[in-house]
Amino acid sequence: MLKKKSGFREGVNTIIGSNSIFKGNIESEGTVRIDGKVIGDIKVGGDVYIGNEATVEGNVEAGNVHLAGTIKGNILAKGLLKILSTARLYGDIRIGSFVVDEGALFQGRCEMISDTETEARPEKRKKGYKKSTVLDDIYEESSSAGSDT
């Protein structure tokens, strides 16, 4: 039986495989995972996962974006943009919040958008995105570790 990856969210609706090249725009209300190459824009109501070997040549708009591969284009992430250490990003970003791992490459401009700005935009369907709890977990671990001594 296959185990689900701990960092992988349930309900991936669309997958572009590692040996695939997709030319054209992708629009989805669900979650999209890219492991191959996409030449075109991606507009997703849910999350977008860009794998280590993946390449996107186009703009990405999503609730949350998890980038491990390469994007040559702009990103609008209404929630979290997570740029992993293997990532290469060449473009401007407009984001609610973001995390960048050491070793990642980002060449572009960054604009933080507020909650009121994202609420003012008309959306087909509102989703409640969960903010990252990475720092909360770290603080919780360090405070509980300190109480053991």
C-alpha cells in the first residue's frame, strides 16, 4: 500500500507527469501538481505544487504555491508561497506570505498583499486557506524542550 507524503495535501485533481510537456493554459478549482514542463499560464483555485524537475514558463495564480522546480513567470499566491532550496524563480511575486529555504534562487520583485486586498477581488468560490504553522511548531518544540531541563 502506498503511503501519502506528509507534506502533500489531499485531493490533487490534476497531475502533469515528469515525462510530459503541456502547452496551453491550465485552469482548475482544485489542486494541481506539476512534475513535467508547462508552457502557459496556470490559474488554480486551490494549491499548486511544482516538483523538483518541473519547469513552468508562464504565470501562476493560486491559493498557495509550493515551488521546488523552476518558474519563469510571475506568481500571485493569495495565501502562502513556499520556495524550497531546489527552486529557481525568475519573475515578480504578489503574495500573502512566503517562506524561502536556504539555497533557493529568486530574481524579481516582491509585493505583499493584505487580506483586505484579496477579499476585495471577486472570486467564484471563497476558500479558507490555512496559514503555515511552521514557526508555531518550531516555537512549541523549543519551549517544550526547554521545560525538560
